[in-house]
Amino acid sequence: MKDYYLILGINEHATSDEIKIAFRTLMKVWHPDVCSQNDAYNKFVEIVEAYEILNNPHQRKQYDEMRKASEGTFQPTEESSMSLFGCLIIIFLAILSFTFVAFIAYKVYITLHST
């Protein structure tokens, strides 16, 4: 059984607003059009599934009851947190490199047009 709270990175007492914020944050990172990792699509589907269950009060109640009944069967994986960290690093490096290129282009423009 999947731990949807772990997938979204929230606790079981999270409000609907906290669920939406976590979902939107993860979508910005794991959307297949943004993230180039091989497992981005599978992670994307997993996040959407977790959001659909936890955002619906009736389905969330049923899920929580099943979760309590099967206490101890959840196995958190280190892979998901490392993959998220990896994607964040890639995004950070891309932004940093674009900034550097823009800075160099600005310097070249100033140098060429200063005469």
C-alpha cells in the first residue's frame, strides 16, 4: 500500500490547503515537461494519484481507515527523496547557468556599444 502522505511530503493532519500547496510544489518539480529524469512520468502519476485521494474528504477518510488497519506495512523509500533532491539541483544549476550566460551577454553588449 502506498503512503500518499509520504509521497506529497505532508503529515496526516495536513489541511486541504497544505495538500494543495504540496501538490503544486511537486508538480513544478516532477512534471514530465520540466524534469528530465527517467522516472519523472511515474513520479508525476504517483503524485496526482496521492492528491486525488487526499484532496477528496470521503476518499481521504477511507484511505486513513485502511492505513490504520494496515499499520506498519508502509515502507518509505530513500529513492523518492533523493530523486526530488536531484531534480531540485538540476533546476538550480539551470537557473544559475542561464543567469551566467545573461551576465556575459550583457558585458559583451556593453563592451561593443561603449565606443
